[in-house]
Amino acid sequence: MKKGDKQKNRVTTTGDDNTVLVEDTVSPDYERGGLGHAIALLGLSEPDSMLDVPTDFDLVSLIRKGLRKKALDAMMAHLDITATDMARILHTSDRTMRRYTDNTVLNPEQSERLLELARLFAHGLNVFGSRSRLRRWMNGPVQSLGGQKPIDLLDTSVGVNLVDDILGRIEYGIVA
């Protein structure tokens, strides 16, 4: 395997209620946390998506065009975010979001927030190593955030930056 190639391993466990939980873990050789991993979280893999976006200017263009709801659904599925939480984060109502079809194009503000979240969660997966650990951290109070849950701060860019900063501190062993 070449450096940078993604190697997934599936770990299967049984939950308290006898449901089967499947967790994808990624080889440490696969550098996570970057734009490529964020793209994967959004489920974008077609040439007209972000995989062939060579510059930040192209990202700006993509955001202005808007991401499709399919990217939103992929993000919610990967990260186990409820529709209610995602609606709050995107500043829309749960009811409005449920009316979106797969081909609905999100507005530029929603598209940009979704890309910010994908980058943040890619960074979080790099730091914590698994979705379940990241989810647990995102949904629990964090002392460095004044006892707030990180997920409750994701409705603003400043909040996303605060959470990303804490992830960076954890990543580099600085007391967070």
C-alpha cells in the first residue's frame, strides 16, 4: 500500500440492546483530517465534485453553486448527527430540511457551513481515531468550552473555530 492510500478495517461490536454496531477504523498510514477526508464525509466522489478541486478558489466556486442535499445526508449518516441538530447548525427548520429532495441544491451559506463541518469532523476523526470516540466527545461537556458540548457550538463559524482549536490542542497534547 502506498502512503496516502486509505485502508479501512471494520470492527463489529454488539450494543447494549443487542444491535450490531459497525465501526470503520482507518489505518494510521492514511492521513486524515484534510480536505480529502472532508470530501469523503460529504460523499462527494464524482469529477464534478470537490475531488478535482485544485485550489481554494475552486472551493469558493463550488460553495457558490451549492452542494446537493446528498452531501448533507452523507455527512449526517457518517457522523450520526440528527436532522434536528443539523437543521439548527444550518440555520433552517427541521421541517424545511425534510422537504429537500436528493437533488435540492443547498444555498451558499449552508454549503459553506457543511464544508466547514466536514473539515472539522475530518480533523476530529484524525484526533480521536474513530467515529464513536469523536461522537462521544462532541456530545459531552468540555471544560475548555465552558462546560458546553462541542456540537452545540457548531451553528457559528466562531464556534466551529473554537472546537477546531480544542481538537488541535488535544492532537498536540496541550491540556484542553
